[in-house]
Amino acid sequence: MVPPPKSKLGFWKCFLILLVISPTFSPSVMSKIDLRLVSKKKQMSQKVRKMFYHAYDNYMTYAFPHDELKPLSKSYTDSLSELGNLKLEHLPQNYNGSALTLIESLSSLVIMGNYTEFERAVHWLSENLTFDVDARISLFECNIRVLGGLVSAHILATDPTSRLVQGEYGNQLLTLAEDLGRRFLRAFDTPTGLPYAWINLKYGVMENETTETSTSGCGSLILEMGALSRLTGDPRFEAAALRAIRILWSMRSPLNLLGTTLDVVTGEWIEYSSGIGAGVDSFYEYLMKAHILFGAEEYWDMFHSAYLAVQKYFRHGAWYHEADMRSGTATYWQLTSLQAFWPGLQVLVGDIAAANVSHREFFHVWQKFGVLPERYLLDRDMLHPTEKYYALRPELAESTFYLYQATKDPWYLKVGESMVNSLNVFTKVEGGFASVKDVTNMKLEDHQHSFFLAETCKYLYLLYDDSFLAGKNYIFTTEGHPIPIRSDWHEKLPHAYTSSNWTSLKGSNHQSARASAMTMQVCPDTINSGGGEGHHVESACHIPDFRSNHRCADDEECGTDSISCRKRTCSVAGYCGLWLSIA
Ligand SMILES: *[C@@H]1O[C@H](CO)[C@@H](O)[C@H](O)[C@H]1NC(C)=O
Ligand SMILES: *[C@@H]1O[C@H](CO)[C@@H](O)[C@H](O)[C@H]1NC(C)=O
Ligand SMILES: *[C@@H]1O[C@H](CO)[C@@H](O)[C@H](O)[C@H]1NC(C)=O
Ligand SMILES: *[C@@H]1O[C@H](CO)[C@@H](O)[C@H](O)[C@H]1NC(C)=O
Ligand SMILES: *[C@@H]1O[C@H](CO)[C@@H](O)[C@H](O)[C@H]1NC(C)=O
Ligand SMILES: *[C@@H]1O[C@H](CO)[C@@H](O)[C@H](O)[C@H]1NC(C)=O
């Protein structure tokens, strides 16, 4: 039986509520504890702001307009063509960078309220950035960092409610993004429609280019390219990205599992083992987030099946190993730093308990080493012999932010504080923040990745100061660039859920003391039962073959494995991991 539309609507509220934050506090009703929390958050957000500017100012001084900062030697690297290029092949001869770290910083500047610097950056890029450069780049990396950075910044720059100067802005960032998007389209000219992993920005796909790509490389382009199509009216970007997703999904095994690498010409899998980490991660993320942004059922149907398969075949207790897509048998038992994004995605799905459990395990590993090592061998309980580094990655901070939004459990603020302290103690140097080369001796590497500014600092900042999110529904791309959920881009979004109508959705008795829209989720027994249809409560689990609608009962929530139900428990913030209908 198909779940009734009513359930789906309930599902909707969950992440809309997750994403809408109302920061209004009324001091008179706040207790001492609240005040302590507020001052602690303020102190922490200032600490994170300092980190961001230390990274940003050093980049601007020593590296701009090159791509990334080398913080130890106070110099630069034109690394766009090196991203994902493990063997450093076909490096350009005459390329002087694309101001990558500046592009990646745009949305963070707005989130931290620095409109003057944002405008200065927009002007510089408008006048000086060009993609007509002889550089071979990774389609995936360039999409999430550059196209995503530009599209998000364009939306922020044209937001009528923001304080950005609009008169002077003539859509230059969108023009740049469109130019880049057109260059991307050449990668999709393959017999399958799956894009090449590499293109030369000036000349297109190079002769004898490798036909190998990864699942995330060709399957997570839809947020940026979809937004680009909606903004420009040119449907080709979204169509190309969606077509690639559909082909990829058609290549799944009967177990609904995908591999990690494949051939874009033959459409055959190359690596049959996969997990939730490198090479696959953002494919899952983008199915879910595309459903949130564009509303199409198709994305949800794919995500739902894929999510079930992940929980069934990859999960072992709190951990996720890899498995062969054909048989479902476990292959590699490894924890990787990239996997730490998964609990954040589970928060969007509504599986808070499962998210909480594995987030805690990742944090234990962080505490054990001081930072999160790139790869840890779970079966042998030891670090991977060569991947002992910590590249300033954001995933654990990201999950911590989502879990705090969902639960308001102050424990997550402590997690963030511990991460902020580690970053300052181990990775801060005079010339910026440096990646850790080896977590066993904390030796540093001469590299400050652009995602440290786009994501790590941003999620840590939003953990303590979410005022940017007030009254708006955003999704964050896999590179941390915010894109608003707009009713005119959305197949389903009812008018009532657009931000300007948000106030009408609030329970009138919650007006003064709400810390976040999340806290308006109340436990079933506190719901005004006179509300009739307006207060229908349901949980949306994903129980296979369990009940006709694959859902738990009203007083239950998803179990840790998310494929069973358990009695509902509520967090201190009143968040119950439930999906509450308001309409
Ligand atoms: C890169 O910089 C070098 C040195 O300043 C210059 O000679 C070269 O023309 C520049 N290349 C491009 C493509 O701008
Ligand atoms: C914005 O950033 C610039 C460059 O770091 C800095 O000089 C300025 O003080 C910042 N302004 C605000 C309001 O934070
Ligand atoms: C563009 O770059 C040139 C050379 O770095 C610089 O002089 C100019 O001011 C830049 N344009 C803007 C708007 O910043
Ligand atoms: C492409 O491969 C063919 C056949 O191996 C070779 O003859 C040709 O030189 C290669 N082209 C380039 C640009 O490497
Ligand atoms: C998260 O896990 C901790 C430790 O098991 C537990 O005390 C807490 O209540 C959990 N929070 C949620 C929201 O599940
Ligand atoms: C707000 O909701 C009302 C009623 O649902 C609708 O008519 C109106 O267009 C909405 N406003 C916006 C800005 O979406």
C-alpha cells in the first residue's frame, strides 16, 4: 500500500521545522540557566568568528587571488585542478588560480553578518573572475565549491530582506555561474549520459580522458545545477544532472545498493564495494536534499529505498562498514572522517536516535585522537597506516549542528567547544589553520583547505549563533552553501510553509519563550488535544514489511536501526523525533 498523502505531509513538517529557527528571546521569561547558555553561546560564536577571520585574513594577505592558502610557508597553491586528482595528473601549465577560497567564503561572510566584505568580494569576482582557463578540473569538486558558492552567494546578494546593496549588483555572480554551468554541460556528452569526472574548463573533455568516475562524482550535481536552471530559466543544467541520477539509480543492484566507481561510457560498475563515505556519501545526501528543495516524489522514492538498504547492509551497531553491492556481504570495516556527515543527514530524515548514537561514536574517536583521523580500521582497532591525517574536515561539526538544532541538548554545545579548542590548540598557526598530517604526533601539513572556511567554521558558528536562519528555510549543499527553499521552485510546498507565512503556523502560546522553531515540537501528551486535525501526530519510520504504511504508531519512534520502532522518548527541548502536522 502506498502511504497515504497525509503521512507524507507529516513527513514534510519535520524538516521544515528543523530548518526554521526563530531566535527571538524574551529576557523576562528566561531563567538563569537560559542566560548562562546565551552568554556561553555568545562567547563561543565569537571564538569561532575569530577562527574564521584568522583563516580568511591570512588567505587574503598571502594567497588571494590564488586558490588556497599554505599557512606554514605563508604562500599559496592553485589547487583547483588538484582537487580529487590523487595522482596529480595533467596539471595546468599556465593557471593562476580562481580565488577559490574567496568564493567558498562568500556565504560564511553573510552568515557572520559581514556585508561590507561580502560586497567587496562580489565586486572583485564580478570584475576579475573568468573560467576561460586552460585547467582540467574535477566536475564534482568544481560544482560543489565554485558553482555552489556562486549560486548561493547570488541568492544571498539578491535577497530583498537582506541588507546587501542591491542597486550595484547586476547579477554578475549568476552570469559567472551560468558560464561555468555551460562548460560543465560538455562533460555530459557520453553514450550513457553519465558525466565525465574531469573536464578542461577551456577546451572541454580532453582526448583520452579517463572514463572512470564515482557515484558521488556523477550523482550529486542536482542541487547546484538545479538551482542554476531555476535561476536562469535554462533547463539544461537540471536536466543533465537529473538524467545522471536516474541512470545511476537504474544501475543499482537488486538489494538497492550502488557501487563506488563506474565507467561513464560502458555504464558498468568498476568497484562493487561501497559504504556511506568517500565516493558515495553526497549521492545519498543529494537525493534527500533535492526532495526538500524541489519537492519531487522521485527523489524521495530513491532516497527511501537507498536509505533502507544502507541501514540494512552497512550498519553494524553504531558503525557503518562497506559491503559488496551484489551480495550485501561486508567488505571493509573502516571508519572514515567523511562518514561523520551521516548523522546530520539522519536528522533531516527524522531518525534522531540513530543519529545520536553514531554521532557519539565519531566524537569518541575525535576525543581519543584530539581530531578525527581520515581512516580508522575498525576490525583491527588501529589507524590506517597511511591515512592518519586530519584535513580540517567539517563533517563532525556539521552533524553536531544538526543534532543540536533537533534536540537543543546542551551536550552538543560542549562537543562543539571541544572541537573548537582542539582546532585552536593543534591546527592554528601564525599564518592560518593547517591540516594535521599525522594525528599520532600532530605534525602539520602546509595546507588550509577552502572547506575549512565554507563548512568547518560555518557549522561551528551556526551551532552557537543561528540568527542567520531566522524565518527562513534553507538547505545546505554538501559544501555548506545555503540555498533557500522557495515555493516557486517546489512541486508541493504549500503556501503556508513559505517563510513569510511562518508566523501564522506558530502555536500562539509559544510566542514569547521559543528558542527555536524546533522547540515547538511537543510531546504527544502536551498537545492541545482539542486541536483536531491540526494536531495529528505521527512518526515516520521506514519499517520494511512491518506495517502496511511502513510507519511506527503514534507513540513510537524509529529505533536506532531505523527499521524498527520503539517507544517514543522526548528530549529536554521537547523534541521527540516525531513529525508533527500543523496545517
Ligand atoms: C599567470 O601568472 C604569470 C606570472 O605573473 C603570467 O606570466 C601568466 O601570464 C599568468 N597566466 C594567466 C593565464 O593569466
Ligand atoms: C569584515 O571582514 C573584514 C576583513 O576581514 C574586516 O576587516 C572587518 O572588520 C569585518 N567586518 C565585520 C563587521 O566583521
Ligand atoms: C580586479 O583585479 C585587479 C587586479 O588585481 C584590481 O586592480 C581591481 O581592483 C579588481 N577589481 C575589483 C572590482 O576589485
Ligand atoms: C590518445 O591515445 C591514442 C592511442 O593510445 C594515442 O595515439 C594518442 O597520442 C593519445 N592522445 C593524447 C593527447 O594523449
Ligand atoms: C543521545 O544518547 C545519550 C546517551 O545514550 C542519551 O542520554 C540521550 O538522551 C540521547 N538523545 C537523544 C535525542 O536520543
Ligand atoms: C500565505 O498564505 C496564504 C494562505 O495560505 C496565501 O494566500 C499567501 O499567498 C501566502 N503568502 C506567501 C507569501 O506565500
